[in-house]
Amino acid sequence: MQPSISNILLECDTSEMEGDYPGGLQRARRAFDQLTLEQDAIEKMILLERLARFLTHLGKYAEAQELAEKIIVRNPDSHLAVDALVTLGVCASKKET
């Protein structure tokens, strides 16, 4: 049986807090790949946000920026958009240095 998305998100959060960014990225990608078309769109956006955060931690700014922009376009009036804007800001600051 597959773990629930909420359990995977908790595992991702734990990975981030522990600094295990590669492990968190792997969990988030695997969970995103397992989502079906019928599953909740907000779950997909939450996983995209987690992916963008892990990619930022790992220095993969272009990929993180792309995901963050998707989140903002699809959910402009949500807390996920705020998180995505933070990701965009981090990506922009890292590209300039």
C-alpha cells in the first residue's frame, strides 16, 4: 500500500528540517510521479512547492524557478503562491552572486 500524500509531505518536512535535501527531493518526486489525474490538484501543487524548495536548497535554481512560476500561475491567491514567491526571490538572489 502506498503511503498517503500527507504522510509523504510530513516525511519531506522532516527531511528538510534535518538537512536531508536529496532525500526529501527524492521523496517528493516519487510522490508526485505516483499521483493520478483524479487526485486533488492542491496536493499536486503542494508537492510542486516542496520540490521547488528542495531544488533551491540543492542549488538547482532554474528548475526551482520554473516550478515556482507554475505554482503562482495556477494558484495566485494561495499560501503556496507566497511560498513560491519566496523561492523565486531566493533563486534570483543566488543567480546574481
